[in-house]
Amino acid sequence: MVTMAIIELKEKKGSSRQSILQYKLANFEVEKSAAPPLVNRAIKNMSTTGRLVPGAPAGGNGAGCFKLSAEDKRSIQQAEKAALKKVAQAGKKVKYRCQEIGCN
């Protein structure tokens, strides 16, 4: 959910904890009192494993924000491309079958 929030928010310097929390409350069925600890724990775990990186050094503009690591971005883009290929191939097959039957 944190990854999806960061991708959807599309902020150049990264997304803050507060904006990630607001996104989660707006788009998922989560109790308002239970959401902050879940987001904090997810951000901490993702930061320690290297999936999230700081948006800027401490004291700079964008400090306290988080971005996806370069490796995570690449893997997400590759998964999206693969999904698009599958959809495109499925669409071609359907068109071919339709042409074969003669339904315009």
C-alpha cells in the first residue's frame, strides 16, 4: 500500500508520511486509529530493507519524504510492461478469432 501511494502521488521529492497516510485512509478501508502505526511500521521496514530511500538529506527541502529505490522502480516498470504485453496479445487473439468467424 505504501508503494502504491508513492507511485500514485507522483511527487518529485518523494511523499511524506502524512501524505501516504492520507492516501491510505482515502483509498483503503482502514480504521482511522489503526492506520498510523501500520504506515509507520511499513515505512520503517521498507527503509531498512532498502526499498525506500530518503527524498532529500536531513535539513534540506524534501527531508522527511520517501521515494522508491531505483531497483524497485525498475521491477515495477518491468511488471507493468509485461502486463501490457499480455493484454495486447490477448486483444490481438480476440480480434483474429473475430475476423475468422466473420463478426465485424
